[in-house]
Amino acid sequence: MTTAGRPLRLHPDRLLPPDPDVRSIARQLYDAVRDQPIISPHGHVDPRLLLDNEPFPDPATLFITPDHYVTRLLHASGIRLEELGAGRGPLSEPQSRTVWRHLCSHWEVYRGTAVRWWLESELADIFGVDVMPSIETADTIYDEIAERLATDAYRPRALYERFGIAVLATTDDPADDLAAHSALAADPAWEGRVIPTFRPDRYLEPARAGWSDAVADLGKAADVDTGDFAGYVEALEVRRRYFVEHGAVSADHSHDDARTDPLEPSEAARIYRAALEGDASEAEATALRRHMLLEMARMSCDDGLVMTLHPGVRRGHHGPTTRDFGPDMGHDIPIRIEFTDALRPLLERYGTQPGFHLVPFTVDETVFSRELAPLAGFYPSVYVGVPWWFLDAPHAIRRFRAAVTETVGFSRTSGFVDDTRAFCSIPARHDLSRRIDAGWLAQLVAEHQLTEDEALQTAEELVTEQPKKVFKL
């Protein structure tokens, strides 16, 4: 059966509990938080988007090409990435329209996914689209969105204000001069808050191709000689302070595992020299990276940057795609992860250090109740990161609350993190989280585990005070 001509209507109770009595409570909780400002402490929006404030070029570039959540299912359905604009640069109008038709003609593949929910929210709530995407309606919807994108009301700054974003964190290379952030902060016409995030992964992975060149660039940015291990560590410290001076509140890390095994200083220096010369073994390179993650925690204790961890993902699973199109093409695949022993060296040294905040995220649901919640239930530094990436979906968030809440409640979790490159999906993602949490809290009220006043206070704190506290905002 075709979806052509079907209306696109968003039910006001979508994602709220089906039980009428519980749903009534959830409505009240959701109504109290639905219009609260958005705090986005981790994401990948380019700050130049808001600095330049140029109109979005076309619907496909806005909705599809930068969003690997969208492109990966289209690719799995047999559409080549180059047909979706990957590696093409700016799209011509015919190219953009073709990409858009691919999305609309495969609308059914998103049934039941969080992506479908986000896209429908964006189409209906932001752009006023009232017909379901299909091959028959593709061009009409495209024209409707393109017409709106040509108006000032749909430029990035206007949408930032309309979305109610209070804080937007970007993800930035440690050698970046942060010129876009500086210019945006200095713009008298700009009243928002966009802050950088220190992401040093490529400088901590000696086994990666191009690591020695990256370290040299880091040294130039810091004006420090990175010819030895002491200089390398100093360069990282200098650049972290530079980020703090430009408003950063966190440092983000993503590696295959979360191990933080220490090395003796002489051994770390030896491996570093060997890595610079291209003589370090894979095991030695891994050992240095694990030691440097421990060093990053030490630096966070010194400079105050919140330490977030996003481990357990095999990046670039399909080598030919990485080679042809680069990273972030939708084929980063989760792997099993362990935290209890991996983080023990770090937590024994710094876990009770005043002011240190560690936020571990995972896409391995098995560790929520077994490892992360118990760690956050003892260490004052640890806050469990809410579901992100593949898990930032309705049932996964409910499973997270079920796994974590009974051990650590709500106060030891991070607040919602959207982790998105797709600018217009930000309000949709936060709205989804608010609806799910309202439903979860309503269930606790219905079971007489919480009073309505407690549930209301918790719902509000999860979207306001909790992310401010955890990310030191």
C-alpha cells in the first residue's frame, strides 16, 4: 500500500504511555518541560554554520547528506553513497532533488525507527509539511521546504532562537585555532552560547596513520617542541587551557576500549620515541594510548574539563567506504565493552578528586546495570551518560532508565545528549527524550514510588539543572 497522499499528522500523545491513567500524569509532566530551553553539551554542529548564518542550500543537504542515521538505512536498501551526495561537495539542484527522492521513495524503511520519529518532527513541526513522504509527494515536499529555506526565518540563527537552544557544544580538534568560536562570541548581533569541546583522539592513537604528523601539528599550535614525551604532554596541556579560555567545559574521548592502565614514565617516553620513529608495535601503541587516557583524567583534575568517554565502537567497519568517502558514513559498529576493571586505575587515582567529573557513555546495554550504575553509585566523579547514538531511541531510553534508576536514581545521570550533526534534528531529539522521561516518571507516580511533586521536580531537573551540574555550565 502506497503512502502517497496520506496526511502527516503528529499525535500530541506520541511516545507517552498507552495506559490512560499513566498517560494523564505523563502529559502534565511533559507539558511542564516541553518548552524548556535546550542544553546540548555534546554534538557535532559546525560553529561556522551560525557564524556565517547563510541559508541552508537545499533540503537534501539539510536533512540527508550530513546525517549518517539517515544515509545508512538508505545504503542498506541498495542506494550507493555517491547517489546520496557523499563525496560530491555542494549539490546542484537536480542532484539534491534526486537525493531527496531516494529518501521519500524509501520512507517505509524507517518504520519503527527513531530516525522516522525525528524526520517527521522536523518536517511537520519546523517546516509545516502535512503530507507523508513518498515518491509521488517527493517533489512537492522538496519545493515546500526549499521555499522556506530561502526566507530569513529559516536561516541558522533564526532557527537556533526558535529551537530555544541555550547552550550548544561543538566537537573540535585540539589544534584548531577556534577562530569561528571567537568571531561568533565577539559578534554583537549574536546572543547565543556556542562552546568548543576538546577531542584529542587522533593525537592519542600512535597506531593510526598520520599520527606523527598530527603530533607535530599539535606542537606548532601549542608552540611546544613535541620531539619527546614531556613536550607532547605539555602541548596537550597547553591546548586544553586554550580551549578553556575559549569557553570549553569538556574533553571528549572515543577509543576501542576504556582501559586506563598506567605506564612507568620511562616506558611511556620510550614507546613515544619509538612511535615517532615508526617502530612501535601495535601492543605498545595501545599501551601508550591507554596511559594517555589516564593522563587526560589527570589534566581534567587540573583544568576542570569534564571528561566524557564514548568507547566501544569499531570505527570505519567497511574499509573501502572509509577509503573512498572518509569517516562518519554510517558504518561505525558497536563492540562489547568493559568498564569496571578498565577504569579502575583512573578511578583509584582520581575518582574521589573534588571537582573531577567523568561521564562514560556506552552502546553496549549490558553494562548499564552491571557496571556503570554501580560505579556512579559509589564514585562522586562518575555520572552515567544517557543513551546516545544507536541507543537514543524510545525503547532503548526506557531500558536505560529501568537498568540504571533503581541503583542510582536520576541524579547520577548526565542529562540528555543529542550528539548530532543534523542541526534541525536537535529539537526533535530533545523532545523525544523529554516525552520518554515524562512517561517513565509517570509510571513511578502510578506505582506510588514518587509523588507527583517529586516527579515534576525530577522532570524539570533532567532538562535544566542536571546537564548544567554535570557539564559545569
